[in-house]
Amino acid sequence: MKSFLLLATLLTVTLAMRDQSVAIKGKLRCGDKPAANVRVKLWEEDSGPDPDDLLDEGYTDSSGGFSLSGGTAELTNIDPVFKVYHNCDKGITPGSRKIKFKIPTSYVTNGKTAAKTFDIGILNLETIFAHEERELIVS
């Protein structure tokens, strides 16, 4: 009986999980120059015991442009964040500068493919962002 209840609970949880997706695009600059070859990542951050999910990653192109998209199956609404790892105006402090932006929930869509894309616009990475961090090794 216990194994039946456990199986029924697992089946219910599995069926309750739903595919959700998100997409982001934009352009990065370092002062008056394109921020080319900058590491960018799209994450789904979880609170609690569920680990964060990497949805997509890449590098900016020669003009500083990027486009990322991805999705995951979750019981609750996903909390997507966009992370940038760069060395624009970093000074002598070791490691890459790391900034994080929360993506509005209105851009999260049901399904495996994002129905709309959040355009974050043009960001100048010389800006000192609140809650900026350092990452010694960026993979």
C-alpha cells in the first residue's frame, strides 16, 4: 500500500510539472565600443532544494549582440535571470565582473519554445551595477 501511495504521488507530481520557456536579446557595449566575446547565460533560479537550471549560454558577437532562449519543466512558475560575465573597466580587482538581471515574468511562456522575447536593449558595461559580484573562473 505504501509503495502504491508513493507511486501515485510521484505520478501526480510528474503530471503537474509544466514546460515553461523564456528568451532574451540585446546588445552590450564597453564605453563607445561593442563588448564582443562576452560570456552571457540564461538561468532559472530556484529557492529551496531544487538546483538552479542553466537554460542557455553563449558569447556576444563582434557587435556585442546576443540572443538566448531556453526552457525547463517546473511545478511552479520559473524565475529567469540573465547573467553577464565581463572585464569592461574592471580595474585591478581579480576575476570577471558579474551582473545579474531578473527577466519580467510576463516574458515567461508555457511550452518548450518561447513565444516572445525580452529585449533588454543596449547596456553599457562601464556602468557600476548594484549588487555586482566577481567571478574568478567563468566557464
